[in-house]
Amino acid sequence: MVAMSNRHGGGYDRNPREPNDSDGYAKDAEAGVEESKQGLLEPASGDDAASAKPAAPTPGAKHLAFCFVGLQASYLTWGYVQEKVMTREYTTGRFPSATFCVFSNRFLAVIVAAGITLFQHGGRLTLPASYFAFAPCAFSNSLSSFGQYQALRYVSFPLQTISKSTKVIPVMLMGKFLNKKTYPPVDYVEALCISLGVCVFSLANLDDGALSSGGEESEGNVFAAYLGVAMLALYVVSDSFTSQWQSRLYQAHPNVDQFQMMFAVNSWAICMTLFALVSSGELWTTLKFLSLNPAAFVDNVTIAITSATGQLFIFYTIKTFGPVVFTIIMTTRQMFSIVLSTVLFGHEIKALALLGAAAVFATIFHRIKRQARAKRPAKAPPPPPPPSPAKTPAGRLQI
């Protein structure tokens, strides 16, 4: 039974990061991390100081390596199997439904989120906000994931991966119109540089069909490549709305944690995708396909598992090391994914396209460095020098 209350707290911005990359419901827990830091840094006094517990040791290289390996293993595997499912032939043909991939991912995510929420809240699925408040971002989240999977039928995985970097533009636009946010001019310059880099990467490979994923829909078909770009646009815009709507929910309901958000969004998404599967007839077609192709069933389970474990590593990494370290790890993951996909699936990437990709990643790292510098606490000014002793007219010290 889901217990809900409509308690509103003072709004602070627990703004989701860009993402999540896999399912769109991963968020930046920076605000919560900052709150816990402030609590740890408050000086104890009096009797409290005598009974204060020693501070927890700072996470070291082993913790960082654990987060790095966990994120890389989860999302590199997820990306490889995702491309395999959507672009390669099984015994009886190609996998029939991108919507079913979204459904299976959400199904396992709900189980994981519900289990953690039950454990944290004494066996109750508590939601500090109305369940219906999560429906808009669940719908956009489902659309974004569908666009992400469907795009792979028409464009290559490297293009899909690097196109996600352009999400900063619609995120800023959605933030401006939905949450009345303002951004400094340097943010717009970085967004423009990222977009230009993606355009160079795309156009450099368009003339000879290198955008194609190798599937029959896009083989030598420029129109199909543009259809794939349209699916990527659907992903980027929908995911940007998801993150900003989640930010709005966190501001209105600061008691909502990431696992409650994960449960609510994905339970809505299950209902929406299941309705789409049943009404279109894809559910029965896909179940029959999976019964005839056990390898496809294993691949779908693998995608769901790596997506769920990746989410857990996201939350742990942000909580332990903060959003900057997490963003760096995920940016390197994008580069590794492009290299892995190019090697395993035989994509051709021209030199000019590599230059465009380099421009994108250089801008992203510049953005990370700038934001990290901006979040450093300002140094306290040095104390003023003590006043010099007054002197008598005769030059002697005045006592």
C-alpha cells in the first residue's frame, strides 16, 4: 500500500543532472549532499562536543575505483547490448518492439526502488507528494527512452551517444520556461560549441551512409538517417522536460528522495508502456518473439539489470564524491562507449567527425572544470593587522 501525504516544504533546488543517460530518472543529489555536509561541519560545543562522534573517514581511492568500475561496467554493457538488440538479427528476425525494452527496464527499476523504499521507510511505500504529480515526467521519460531505442534502428550508436550532449540546450530552455531559471552567457556559448561539434560529427559521416547502424531500415537510406535524427530529437527534448519537471517536484516537495522518485516515475511508466503494448498488439508479438529467441530474452534481462545497477551506482557516486566526479566518470564512459561500439560493430568514423567529437568533449570538460571552480568556498579574507600603539609627541609609547 502506498502511503502519500501532501506536505510542502521550503523549496531548495535538488536539480537533476543531465542524466541520465539510461532512463532519465537519475538525478543530481547535490543539494542533499550539501545539506549533509553542512550538518557534519557544524562545530560542536559544550556537552555536545564531549559526546560528538568522530567524523567518518574520507572516501579514498578504493571507493572511487569501485564507483568508476561499477559505472563503466554497468553502462558499457548496457550500451553494447542495447545496440545489439535494436540493430542485429536474431534467429527469426530483428527485435520487434522498442516499447517493450522500455517496459522491461521500468519493471525491474520499480522492483529495485520499491525494495529500497520499503527498507528505508519501515515497510511502507511512502510518497510525500501526490502520486499524480509524477505522471507528466513519467510520460516524457517513457517517450525519451522510446526515442533513444528507436533511433538505433536508423543511426549509429556513436551518433546517438554524442547527440546526447546537445541536451544542455533544451534543458536550459525548459528550465527558463518551466522553472523561470536564468543562465549566464557562458552557458549559452558552451551549448553552442557542443551543438556545432555534434553537427560536424554528424555531417562528416552523412555523405556515405556512415550514420547508419547497419540495419536494413537505414542501409543506404538518407531519409532513414534523418528519421533517426528525429528520434534523437524526441529523446533529447523529452528527457530535458523530465529533468526539469523532477526539479520542480523536488523544490515543491523536498522530502521526496531519489528512490521514491524512481518508484513513482517508473510505476507510471509501466502503466503507460503496457497500455501502448497492448493497444498496438506489440505485447503478444514480442512475447512470441522472445519465446522463439532465447538470446533476445537474455539480452533484454541484461539491459534491465545493468540499467538498474547503473542507477544505484549513480546515487552512490553522487552521494559519496559529488556531482562533478560523477559527471567526469560518465563523460569518459561516453568516450569508451563510442570506441567500443566502433570496434565491435564496425562503424566508420572519419577524421573530421573525430574533430567534432573532440570539440564536444573538450567543451564538456571545460564546463565541468568551470562549475567545480564556481562551487569552491571562497577563501576568508585575512584578519586585519592589529592597530599600532599610539605615540606621544616626543616619540614615546602612550601607555
